[in-house]
Amino acid sequence: MIEVIDGERCTSCDICVNVCPTNVFDKTDGIPVIARQGDCQTCFLCELYCPEDALYVSPFADQAQPIDLVALKQTDSMGSYRRAVGWTDETSDRRGVDRSYLLFGH
Amino acid sequence: MPNPSHRAERVSAPEGSVVFEADVLVIGGGPAGTWAAVSAAERGARVVLADKGFCGTSGATAAAGTGVWYIDPDPALREAAMANREKMGGYLQDRRWMTRVLDSTYQHSNRLADWGYPYPVDGRGKSQRNSLQGPEYMRLMRKRTKQAGVTILDHSPALELLVDDDGAVAGASGMRRQKQDRWTVRAKAVVIATGGCAFLSKTLGSNVLTGDGYLMAAEVGAEFTSMEFSNPYAISPAFGSVTKTLFYGWASFSYDDGSVVPGAASKGGRSAIARALLEGPVYARLDKADDDVRHHMRVSQPNFFLPFDRTGIDPFKDRFPVTLRLEGTVRGTGGLRIVDDSCASSVPGLYAAGDAATRELICGGFTGGGSHNAAWAMSSGAWAGQGAADYATQVGPAAGRTLSSAGAVAFRSRSRRAFAPAALARAVQAEVFPYELNYFREASRLQGALGRLDAAWRDVSEADAADTSEIVRARETAAMLATARWMYRSALARQESRGMHRRDDFSEQDSRQRHYVTTGGLDEIWTSARPHAEAGYAEAAE
Ligand SMILES: Cc1cc2nc3c(=O)[nH]c(=O)nc-3n(C[C@H](O)[C@H](O)[C@H](O)COP(=O)(O)OP(=O)(O)OC[C@H]3O[C@@H](n4cnc5c(N)ncnc54)[C@H](O)[C@@H]3O)c2cc1C
Ligand code: SF4
Ligand code: SF4
């Protein structure tokens, strides 16, 4: 489930509010809020669209998980999905490397 | 550039709602809906597309990505592709439809390449087109939908259809849930592309898929088919949502004590996992993958690894607990019955595409996941969009038609009893999640579940209308309830095991039941058998 929006990184662009398929976030005058955490479907798509790597989705789908944001920021978790699919400038060469065709039919 | 005169027109809005006038309304913006919208617009129709979430991220494909039934047009390869799953599907497929879908998928995938989809190139320089990364594909489809001049309404779940005096479908209305008001689209034809129903099981990307399109269509009298084939369960880490099963082909499955679960496998041995889960926890480890395979897995499907990387599990070395999440009609094959090549439903003005429609024509009774569903979504989407656009031209001017709302459950004020969506969702899940009810089926257990589900339907039919803050959830859970009842009524009617439908009390496939089960109705659910084209010919020849 979505656990945090990092207030230091977030620029209040509201992209996450728009793209979340289950409408988990609400706009505010500043940083969006996680208004309906229980509706989160753990799809990780808000992370892909956040240009600032300011969001973190915990992989636990059925229950909330306490997060230590300071410790989390010392790992490379935030933004890791975006980098892996090639949606950052530095990793855009990864967009065309899908090797699924070698794995189908196993 | 889109021709501005082809844009849907926004007309005067009554208080608290926004009204559009269009030729074609597409409900749902996954692959089926976006292909439908683009195809209808290319036929010159003014199109509105309304999605519950955000067109581009919402639905099963956007979150999961899909293997695609893309086969080069070599007759031998095509023949092998068609023959491949016929037995698993219980011989309920239709060769003519398989041929059409293979042709259409080939064309549409090649269009995606022209539009800039970054297909990978293999070691021999050949572009490989049998896999689509979900976020990449759906971001591109949103862009193309906009470029085609389609008006997209995001965060706008449809709630009910509109019909004209003759009972033809002529639009829909719903909520703009980030603006707390209503939308109405008056259209000459409607495409239902709302995906399947996964019963809020948190299977990847599917909590927006609650069968809403089925409920809306049933309220105008549409028919369903193959609803008994709606019990696929997908493997995921027990704590997580990533139900991507391909890589479990390299897994070993074990009990708590480390001993191997006999017969357990992702393919052809998933029921052994379900039986073991009835006894206690089951663990997986992807220990059959060599270094090359591990590398391909990582670059191909990065989201598969998020649950592991973020919990410190090495899935190739460590054992981790797994579960099976119900995917309902998302990777099942049941849905709205298609009556002709344009993907028309049994109701005038109403078309169906993707998981909202049956996939029996190309999958029979076995899952369309892995390749067929994605092929069906793009093919049926394009046909339904074109069909709806052509129908709209024949209908003529819309002016002067009086339209009425078809929604019933959760809209009618019946009593002082409140509609309680959260409780209803749990009640439906309690009947459809358990493996002993839905994976392994048997008459008395099915009848017990149906009795409770029918009682729940009577209860919600008599409940008071839901208020604005609850109406979307109320309609979603009512749709789940209706879907469960079509599913189990059809499962009772099929007194054999075929495809993914297994009956403990009829464990064999019965050659006399090589037919389809049609179903429909809301207060009273009916079923009937429909002959399979080839089985019919065979009987006639005997
Ligand atoms: C984990 C997973 C893996 C899969 N892998 C494969 C695979 O490898 N190969 C394959 O062929 N298939 C696969 N599938 C199945 C495939 O994803 C679906 O068949 C496909 O997404 C169907 O497309 P669709 O457009 O019909 O539905 P979806 O992509 O689910 O889109 C439906 C859309 O309708 C919208 N909607 C729902 N209700 C409403 C409403 N009331 N009003 C407005 N909009 C609404 C939703 O928000 C959503 O955007 C997989 C499915 C899952 C869950
Ligand atoms: S997308 Fe990222 S930066 Fe933008 S509002 Fe959301 S959290 Fe903040
Ligand atoms: S993980 Fe998916 S459902 Fe959850 S907040 Fe992010 S986008 Fe929304």
C-alpha cells in the first residue's frame, strides 16, 4: 500500500492525484494527502508517474506498514521502479529491453 | 490534427452535472476501450471515453503488462497457435474467430510499432512483438486516443445506461468522483469495455474491475455466456499484489517443513497448490532459473521483483510464502455474449469488448491470460468501436429522443434500510474466494453459496438508494454480487468438468456437454445451453 509522500521532494504537481486509478489521494493547497489508503491496490503506478521520486508504495497489499522515511531515503527504493522501466532520463535505454520472448512457452 | 467538428459536444448542463452529446460512448479506458475509441473516431464518429480511474494507468493491463497472441502470418505457425490450447479450453473455441483475432492482433501490434512502441529487437535483428509492458503500452494508447480527437473523462465511473423508448441503448451517466458531480453522455451507441470482475481481490491492477459493465448491461436485458469459466486463481507472494505467474514456471513449491508439495506447479499443477493451501502455508522458490533466465526476468518484468527487493527476499534462493488470488472474469473467459462480427451484444446500440465480453470464441473454457486476452482486447475493441460508429450513422439524428435511466439497484428508495457496500463486498468475497467453493466445485456447496447470494440480492434490492458518497461503491458491490450469481448458476448448469471449471461431483469432461451456457437476469437468474457451432454440425451429420 502507498505509505508516504516525502514533503521534501514533492513539488505539489498533483500528478499522483490524477493518475492513481483508485483515487487514493486528495489535492490540497500544498502537498497532496493520502486520503483513502485502504483503497490502494498496490499497483505501484503512482511511483512511475511521480517526477520527483517522492512516493513510496510498500509491497504489503493487505496491511499498512510503518515506514521510517529517513532510513528509507538511505536505500535506493524510492524511484527504483521508475528507473527499472526506463522512465528516467538516465535509464531510458531500458525501455526496449523486454526479453519476455525468451521466457514464454517455458 | 483532429478535426474539431469531430469532437463530442458539451451541451447545456443541468445543475450539478455535465452533459455531452456524442455518436459513440466508450465506457472503460483499458486496451479494449482505447482501441474502441480510436477505431470509432477513425470512422468519423464523435467519441467520449469515460474511465473510472485514469485512462492510461487503470485496469489490468496498465499495471500488469501482457504477453500477446502475436503470430507471424505463416500458415503452419498459425495452425499450431490455434491448435495449442484447444484441448485445455475444452474444445469450445471457434476457429473462424481465432483466425480473425490472429489477423487483427498482427495488424494492431504492427500499428503500435508504427506509433513508436519500443518493441525489443532480438539477436538476429528481428523486432519481437509478443509482449507489451503495461505502463508503456497504455501511456501510448492514451496519447493516441487524445490525438484521435476523443474526449476523455477520467475519474468518471459510469453508473447506469440510458435507453430510448424502443429500449435501444443511448448513452450513460455516472459520477465525476474528484468533482463530486454527475456526468451524462447522450450517445447513439455505447461500447462496454469495463474489463472483468476480480471481486476486489487485489490481484494486480484489478480493484477497479468489479463487473460494473455487466450490471449496467444486465439492467437493459443483455445476455452473458461462459460465466462458469470465471475461477482462475493467480499465484502471488502471500503478502503482495503482484500476481504475475509466468516466472513461477521456474519455482519449486514446498510445505512449512520444507518438503515438496507433490504435483504442484504454476502450469498444470495449480490445483495442488490450492489443495495444499487449504491445509496450511505453501512456499515457493524460483530455484530452477539459471543465471541467464534470472537476468531476462529482471529486465523484462521489473514489477515482479518489487515485493522481493523491498522485503529483502531473494526469490531465487529464499523460500517465501505464496497465496492464490481470485481473478474472476479477468483471466476467466466469461462475459457479455457477442452476437455478430462487430461485437454487438444482444441489446440494440450496445457493444462489448475486452474482458467485459466473453472470450469463449478464442479461449473456450480455459484462461485467456498469457496471450489471448490481450489479443482479444485489441481486436474486439477495434471491432466494437467500428461497429458502434457504423450503427450510430444508421440511427440518424439524436434530437428529440427521450431517454430514460436504466439503473435500478442502489438507485431506488425502497425502505429505511441503508445500503452497506463494505459489508456486501465482504459477504460476496466469503462466497467466491474460498477454494473449496469456487476452485473445487460441487452441487450442494454451490447451492449453499447461491442461496446466500440470492438472499443478499433480495436484501440489496430492498435497500434504500445509496447517497452520493456511497453510490459508486454500492453499484460496484451490487455488480460483484450479480456476477457471482451468474457464475455459480452457470457452474451448476454445467454438470461436468471442462476447461477451468472443475466439479468434484462430475470429474470428467462429458462429450454431450460440448455447448455454451448462456445466462442472464437479475432478480431471477436463468441459464440455457447454446450449441457450439462445430458440435452442432457434428450432430447434424450423425
Ligand atoms: C496480473 C495479470 C496479468 C495478466 N497477464 C496477461 C498476459 O500476459 N496476457 C494476456 O493476454 N492477458 C493477461 N492478463 C489479462 C489482461 O490484462 C486483460 O485481459 C486485459 O487487461 C483486458 O483489457 P480490458 O480493456 O478489457 O480491461 P482492463 O485493462 O482491465 O480495463 C478496464 C477499464 O475499465 C475501467 N472501468 C471499470 N469499471 C468502470 C466504470 N464503471 N466506468 C468507467 N470505467 C470503468 C477501469 O478503470 C479500466 O481502466 C493479465 C491480467 C492480470 C490481472
Ligand atoms: S506526483 Fe510526486 S511530486 Fe507530484 S504531487 Fe505527487 S508526490 Fe508530489
Ligand atoms: S499504488 Fe496504485 S492504487 Fe496505490 S496509491 Fe499508488 S497508484 Fe494508487
